[in-house]
Amino acid sequence: MKITKAISKLHLETLLEKLSSHFRKIPSKKDCPATKHNVSNVAIATLAMLFIQDPSLAQYQRRMQIPLGKSNLLTLFGVTSIPEETQFRRLLDDVSPEHLLEGLHKCILYFQKTNYWKKFRYSDGRYLVLIDATETHRSQKVHCKHCLTYEHKDGRIEYAHKALVATLVHPDVPFVIPLLCEEIRNGDGTSKQDCEFNAAKRLLPKLAKIYNHLDMIIVGDGLFSKTTMVSLCNTLGLNYIFVAKPGDHKTMMKDIEGLRKLKGAMKNFSNSGIKNTKNYYEYLSTSIPIASDTEVESNWFGLRQDKLSKDGKTSKRTYRNTWITSLKLTPKSVEIFAIAGRSRSKIENETFNALKNHGYHLEHNYGHGKQNLAFNMIVLNIIAFLLHQLLNMIERPFIMAIDYSGTRKMFFGSLKFGIQHILWPDWRYLLEYLGGRKEPIAPT
């Protein structure tokens, strides 16, 4: 008899087991043995809801559990009890976000052991990490003590929650990997409102510590091209590429104009771009102070892109930007770093846009809580997003199921319907059914 090798466990099953094991270690003063709902059950059940992209998942699962004694939350996610919505909020509110973020890190450590991780290596083996903030809630009525406050000239007051996210990208890879996030929130007893810049000062040391084995290039907009942030990156041993708008760096621009007149100080070159464009690069051969009141220096480079007419006789400017960087500049590296600087849009288009408009319900108000509920929901949403990104790269049955469905939206529609109405033995059977390779199970 021919012996066949046992089919290995799905990446998804391994990742969920790692998350469940980690969540079981989360301490909380609000565990409820009487109702059998502890923090680990609540955390993984909430993640399941966000993974399936169905805020009403628990309601369907409770209906299924009554006649069968089990549910897909048990067979697929290992959830042994299903909490009510109010218990979601109460138990999650007391959890420190750091515990959930450690779960995010465990997923990334798993991904680093796969071959696909190598695709994210950029210039000289470095890794591009974009940092940017996104708003997850805004209201004139619903708010909590940690909300950011915005007072308008017409007397309106709006309240918002925001988070700063660090995301690993590669210009040629269609997926993004969220590495860490930091809440932007007003603290207890503080008079000064929190902001994206202060959040970055908290996030970067954590990022440098957690991922100290990675040679990272931090990419950010003009908000970060300040002495404080450049000094922090230098202290942490982080390379950076920050937008440096001329209007924000008037002293530096005066110095640059003076250096243009010195022979050999300013280097220029050009090349042909895609779709009938022409790229014009310039960079300084020496570093310069980034402000008049500091000795902190940085390297400077810029890019202008023109669209050429079909006859090549006229052109129209389509892009212009300048950056400061800690990295050494050469004609070859300037081209590479300009691409890295322009990739900053990936965090807005491929991370925040997906989280807000592609079924993740990032802006849904799950409740503010008294401590951490609002941010914990953001973190769990980002973990669900990360799982989908990883599975799109390394999980063959998941990839085949999406291809068979035709579109991502149709896949998640089928996934939600299947989980709501049919009890599945495991993820492999469900994904192979959605990929057209298994017969359906009789509806429950």
C-alpha cells in the first residue's frame, strides 16, 4: 500500500493557535468564571468577528450553538463560549493594548520564517517602514475622556480617536504588513492634547526595540522632518526618509540655494520614466543643518517628474517633492530613495483605505469604554487585516478560494454566508469548498 505524506496544517490554523495561546496569557481583573467568558475567549471571538468581516457573527453562532451544541467559533476559532455584546466591551476595556500588540508581533515573527518575507527587502537588504496616522472615529455627540477635541470657529466641537501606524511595504509588492500602532489619545489629568508627532516619539523606540534585527528605513511626511524626530532616529539607529517641504524649511532652502552656486555641491541628472515621463533628480554632495537653531544635519535630495508630449517638444510638471535622509546619496541611491519616498502613499491607499472601505469596519463605533476599548478594537482590526495580508501571500487554499470567487468582495460574502449557516469541521474543508474543490456540507 502506498503511504502518502500527511497534509501539513494550514498557516491560518497555526496563526490562530498562536494568537489563542497568547491571548490565554492576558491578565485581567474582569474575568467572569460564572459566565465562562474570559479575556482570551472575548479577544479571539472579537478577532473572529473582524476576520469574517461580520459585526453580527456572534448572533448567528449563538443560534447555531443551541441545537448542535457547537459552533464555527469553536471548530474554526477555538472559542469555547460566546459572550454577549456588552461583555465584549466590558472585558476588552480592561485589557492593556500591549498584550494584543504582542499578538500582532507573533504573527509577523511567523511570517518572517516564510520565503515571501524576503520579497520585502529593499535597498541593500533594508526594510521600508511607513509611519502615518489615521482617524477611526469622529462625532459631535459621542465621546470619552480620551477623545481628541477639535473646536471649530462656528462653535462646533468634534471628538475623535486616532492612531499612528507603522507599516512595512515594498514598492513592488502589492501587500502591506502593519508592524505596530500607537494610540493618539488625551491622557488622564493632562492639559495638552496628544498629537501624531508625540505619538511617533513613543512609537519609534518601541519599533526599534521590537524589530532590532531589522535594518529599517522610516518613511514619513513633512511632519517628521524636524530636529526632534531626526535626532530621535539618529539615537535609535534608525535610517529615515522624510518629506522636506521648502515652506517648512526656509533656512535650509536658503543654504541649498547658496550651495547651488558652488561648483560640485549640487548634483543633477535625469532619466526617462514610464508612460512618456522624464525624471529630473538633484542632491547635495554634503549634509546640511535642517534648521537655523540646530547642528543636526541631514542629506537632501529632490525629484521633479514631467509628462512629455507625444512629439517630445513640450512637457507638463506632474510631480515635485524633496526629502531629507540619513542615507548616503549617489546617483543610483537617489533614484531608489525617491521611489521609497513616493511609496508613502501605500499606507494611505493600501492600509487605511482598506481598513475603512473594504469590510473591516475600522470606523464603526464599538463603544469607547473607560480605558482601552476603542484602541483595542483598532488593534484587533489591524490583526485581522494582517492575517488577510499574510494569507494572501502564503496560504494556497485561501488564495485559490479568492480566485475561484472572482473578487475579494464575493469571497468574503461567500465566507460570511457559509459560516453563518453551515457548521464546518475545519478551515481546510471550508476553504477548499469555497475554492470549488469540495462538495458542500448540508446546511444546519
